[in-house]
Amino acid sequence: MAIVNRTPDSFYDSGANFALEDAVAAALRAVEHGADWVDIGGVPFAPGDAVSVEQEAARVVPAVQTLREKSDVVISVDTFHAEVARRGIEAGANVINDTTGLSDPDLAAVVSESEASLVLVHSRASPRTQFARPQYDDVAAEVRDFLAARVEMARAAGVPEERLFVDPGHDLNKNTLHSLELTRRLDVITALGLPTLVALSNKDFIGEVLDKPKSQRLEGSLAAAVASVLNGARVVRVHEVSESVAAVRMAEAILGLREPALLKHNMSDANER
């Protein structure tokens, strides 16, 4: 799942893909590099000034529509607003990625009235607000219980279970130790029985472990992605697509989920060099 943010203050690229043509080009480049899915966002999760529904929709809808005209890749809209979700789906999005776990009670109903899927993400703060010094007694269990409750909310609104994903929300209202524990104990989340998405790429918990700025967190991101796949994750949200595809494909082959691209080594009557 490749990340394309049309925001002037995005976490990783600081607005490099804010222009529509740049966002679409980045999405098509990600597909060329092996992305199965492109996630388009118009508002960062981080605390900041509110962005109106009209402004957010003006950022994401044209990007979705233009990308859909050019590619059959899976497209998600990263939003917590029901109206933005509705417009995104009408423009061609297949998935809504809600980093606030249904803070807008109407969002699940919008998804249920379409054929789109829904990603339910754990977070605790109200959208775009501060949440200082988060505390958990058992972060994995508490995140699991939150997600289980949101799954039931989505199902009650009419979203079929086969169209639901869960995401433990690494770094979202969590400190580095919490995010590390969630990665280590991801099986607690995958035990919900739904496809688990992890959004780890270049996040602060990786930077704090390695003492590296955002531009130097690739190796840590790949390690975290592989660990998550080995622990049951089935979607990985990333910035650096080609490197992540190679790492995840290797992990999938180790797990027996993917056949090797080639079988030549020691498969003939003569040893291969």
C-alpha cells in the first residue's frame, strides 16, 4: 500500500506531492514499482488546524478520479469524514482508510451503501488534537478490544465483515515502547480474524530506536515490515515502494504464501554457478 499525501504539511515528504499532477505521478510511479494499492490522503493525522470537508475533498477527489482513469490499482482515501468518503468512493476509490476508528458515526453507513472496503485504525485522540503521554496497561489487548468494538459498529451499520481491515495504529497516540510492543505482539491483533494492515513506514518509533531522521529510516522500516508480516500482517503501508515490495515478497515466500519467481538453482543435472 503506497502512500500519496496531497497535503502541504505531510509527515514524510513535507508537501512534495501537494500539486495534483505530482500526486498522480507519484501514484503511477508507485504502481510501476509494485504497489497493489495506493492510499491518498488530504489531512495529516498529526495535531494541527482543522481542514474543512470541502478543502479536504478538493485535495483527494481529483487525485482519485485522475488515478482511476489511468490505472485499475486499488485506491483508498485516508479520511475520517463521511462526506469525503462518499465523494471519494464516487470518484473511484475502493477503500476508506479511517485513522480515527469511526470518529464520524456516519462514515460506516457511507461505506455500507457502496461496494467499498473499510480500514479501521486504532487511535484515541479526537481528530487533529493533542494527546500527551498516552498510557496503556496492556497496549496490545486494549488496541484489540478497541478494534473489536469498532468492527461491531461497522457491521451494525451494514459493512460486511469481508470488507473490513484492522490497523493497530503504530505511533498514533502511542509512544515508541507501545509501537514496539504492538509489532512484537501483533498476533493479538490478527487473532481478530480480519486482514491486518500496518502503517510503519519511517515513523517516529523507528527513528527513536535507531536515532535517525525521517530520511534515514528505510532499513528500520523494512525490518519492522518484515517482522509484522511474519507476525500475520497482510497489508503494509509504505513510502519506499520498490524496496518494501522486495522485502515483503521475500517474507511471503518464507511463509509459503508466495512461490519464487524462478526455480533454477540446483534444479538441473549440472550445478548452477
